[in-house]
Amino acid sequence: MVLAIVTIPLAGIQSTIPAHSPAPAAITGTGDGIGPHQLLVGSAVALVVLIPIAVGGGWFVAGRFLRPLRAITATAKAISAGNLDQRLDLGEPVDELTELGHILDDLFARLEASFNAQRHFVANASHELRTPLAGLRTLLEVTLADPDADTGTLRSACEEALTLGEHQERLVQALLALATSERGVTRWDTLDLAQVVTGVLVSRRDPATQKGINLAEHLTPAVTAGDPRLIESLVANLIDNAIRHNHPDGHIHVTTQTSGAHVVLTVTNSGPVVPEDQLQRLFQPFQRLSPGRNNHAGHGLGLAIVNAVTQAHHATLTTTARSQGGLTVTVRFAPRLPPYRRDVTQGMRRSIAPHQNQQVKTHADGHRPTPHQAQTE
């Protein structure tokens, strides 16, 4: 704009046009324009006036746009693991920067929830690990303090110590299984969910029979993709939970099927009535329905492992409390690999021969190893 104001009058600077010139211009005579001195003075005045206006306006506009950035920077510096409850709260006006602030607030909220869950988990794990250690120490101290302890007494103390050690070993291995599940899926293989369930049921029929529980299944081919070991752990924990929290003469029904675009595993069991408002809590680590049910063997990690494996496979977990008692747990898997996983996993399955229906057998003889008891809760 300054350039236009300064240069427009240049057309009239002391220009003389002959009266009888053949030029197409119709103007004749001499025009009085702005001289060089006046032009220089006017330009200087314009610059002196407009430069402060431009600087002030730019400062105001830049400050208005950079204020949210300063708030974001200050809050990000102040936030640490100890005060994740702080938020930006940029408010109005709604623009790209405030939208970024809202996204960061959501991120901080998720981080706060994650840190709180981690602290809660560590506290519960410490408590669960301390209990058998304290019991073991008390047992050994009482035995050593008995001057009349004979061979039978010492043998009995050693047997109790072994029982406490096995309890602690199961807890540690369950924690490792949970950590492995939460790490995510690093191996995607094609597998038949019906074969996985069949292998798990082989080692669960005797415990169910001993408790007087009828264990029935209706298994149809259900081909999906995922980590075979994690999915086997999921199935084993669901069935173990159904056996553990059941009653004599109860029942368990396990089904696998393909429903539309999904592969579905359903485990239904009888048992005590579960309040609807307690369902979600049961899938958190070290959570039990009530203190009165702590006499069941287990540490409250089985359903947490199920939940972690389900999330790692991007599956859907649905739990329903039955009015007559017990639960119905349904897991829906995708029937095939996600598109972005197909190329990656081609090189990971060179040694696996696919069936003509794209089912994969783990062993040539059809036998599938049962999961280690310590991987379940």
C-alpha cells in the first residue's frame, strides 16, 4: 500500500508534451507534478506513520495466536507423573490451537488413568506376593522354635511350605501371562478356534468332574487369526473361571461358531448370582466379586488376562450376568488377518501348511498341547 501511494504520483513529474506531437495521447501542454523532493518527504512521512501501525498490529495478532501455545508449553512443563490431573482448558475461541489443546487434555486424561491403574496394580501385586511370603516365614519360624519337633512335624512343615511356594509360583506366572497379553500380538497365525477349545477341554474335564460339574461343548469350525498361545490362554482362563466359580451339579457350555463376519467363542456357566454393576470390575486385575468368595483358589487375574488378550486381538468381549446365576462370556474375533498384517505375516508362516479351507493344524497328528496350568487363574 505504501508503494502504491508513493509511486502513483510519478506519472505527473514535470512532464512536457508537445502540442503538435503525433502521439496518441490527447493531453497537450505542460503538467505540474510532484517533484523529487516532495516525493522523498512524503515517502518518509508514510513510512514513519505506517511502520509502527504494522508492528503494533502484527504484535497484537501474533500474541493472540501464540497465547494458546504459551499455555500449552507452560502446562506441559508443569505436568509430571505426580500431577497428571492438570489440564490446559483453553476454552474460546475455537480454532486449530484450541482443538489441539482439547486433544492434549484427552491425552493427559488417558495418561492419568493409565498411571493410576499401574499404581493400583503394583500395590495389589505387592500385597498378593507378600501374603504367601509372610505365611512361609511364619511357618518356618514356628517350626524352628519348636524344640520337640520330630521328623513328622518337619515333613508337614515342608509340605506346607511347598504349597505356599506353588501358590506364589502360580501368581508370578499369572502376572507374566497378563504382562505378555498386554504387550500385544507379535505373531499372527491362522488357527481354528474349535481345535484350541478341544485341546483346553482335555485337561479340564477331570477337575470339572471332581466338582460334579457337567462340561459340555458344541464346537463348529471357526477360523480366525492371532497368537495361538494367547488365544489358548484366553480359552483356558475362561473355562477355569467357569469351573472355579460354580457349584456342585452345575454346568458349563462352550461353543464356537462363525457368525456373519466374526468368529464367536461363548462360555456359559452356572454359579452364584453376579450383580450387573459388578461385571466390569471383575475384568480388572486382582478384583473378586466379594471378600466372602476369596476361598476360591485364584488371585483375581483370570478374567483380567481374558480382557487383555481380547484387546490385543482387537476382538469384542461381552459379558452377561444370568438371572439364575453364573455368567455368559462371548468373545468375537475377526475371521481373518487385518489387511495391513497379511503381507507382514506371510514370511512368518512358511512352516505351516494351510488346509484347503484355510484352516491350519498345529501338529500333523491333530494333537494340540494343553496350556500349562500356571498360565491360568
